[in-house]
Amino acid sequence: MVRYVGKKIFGWKLTTDPEADWDLYWTDAAVQIDQLGRMKPYQKINHFPGMFSLAQKNHLGRNLMRLKKVFPAEYNFFPPTWNLPSDMVDFRNQFKKKTSNKTYIIKPAASCQGRGIYLTRTWENVATNESVVAQKYISRPFLIDGLKFDLRIYVLLAGCDPLRIYMYEEGLARLATEPYVAPKVDNINNMCMHLTNYAINKENPNFVFNTNEKDANAGHKRSMTSVFQVITLLKN
């Protein structure tokens, strides 16, 4: 789509070679400051510098926690987060508090597709020689058909100054493939129950592909609109 719009509609020169003459340079790698400095006024690139501050879990977690300290009311939409091993002392202290059993979810700092994610009720099995993010696990999530789900909302960040964001009118919902039960000893390792990643759940025999675009309420991948409709019905 990018190639079609760029070439057919705007007549741009597209390339993946930064040394070539181009109007639009498309890259999956990080954009370096010196590369931006060499760009001509008419050239466009598909990344902003410093995107790792949002795109990498450890940097995002650190920035969110910093903002939460300054704006606690506005940033209460995510669970307590620790960057390990740097926050290990405070993380270990959570297990000393006299409260009901707590579960934490551990995620590699720079991974994707659910790789390396696990749940734990103890700090002893969390590696201290690699960068991970720990969060308090939300043990009472909102469910659809008894399954955990997440939403993918697609946006285009068109500029930072001024800030210009366009949100696509439709999104995607991904459902887990095992009925949800609050974490306990016999299910804490069942990733198809606790995670919604497609890369993990597609391997489960329970996974249902939706082959009928008119039936948006079926299968383990659904439209965001269909999920909002279910939520509205449940609230009423």
C-alpha cells in the first residue's frame, strides 16, 4: 500500500537504500540523528528518532512510571511496573507484604510475539542477568466468552510538533484460546489462558479462524467494533 500510494498517487521515489536518491526511505531499523541531519527538506522517513522510548518495553515502563509519579491520577491505567534487575530490591519487597497471593508477569525487555513471557509468584525464579520488565498481573480481567482479550488500535503518528495523530476507524481484538481461571499452581504456566498473543494461541487446537467477514463475533481474532458491541450489551 505504501509503494502504491507513494509511486502511483504522489509520484515519489521510494527506496530501502539511504545512499540512493529518494523521496521516501522505508526502514525497519532505528533512525540515527546523523541520518536525519543529511536529509533534504522534501525527503520523508518512516521513523522518528528515539522511538525505542515507546517501542521497547523497559524504556516504556520506565517512562510511564516517571509520569505516574508526577501525574498519578492521569497515569493510573497500567499496573505497577519494575525494570529488572535495576529495580530488584523494590520488586523483592513486594513479596514481603502481608497481602493475598500476588502474581507477576515477566516480559523480556526487547522481544515480541509472547516470546519469553511467564507468570511467577516468587522472585527467586526471575533471572538477574538479563533485562526484563515485571508487572503486577491483573488477575480479574474483563472477559469475552470467558476468554482474555486485548485490543490493537492502529494510529498514524504524522508529526510531533505540532502533534498530529490519526486513528484508524477499525481495530483488532485477539482472544486467548483457553477459558480464563485466576492464576494458581496448576495453570500458571498455561500461556494460552493468560496471554493473547496470536503467535502463541494459533498453535492451540482450540484456535478458531474466522472465515466469514460478515460474522465479526466469531473466532479468536475479531474486529474492535464487534468487541465494543459486546461490551455495550454486557454493560446494559
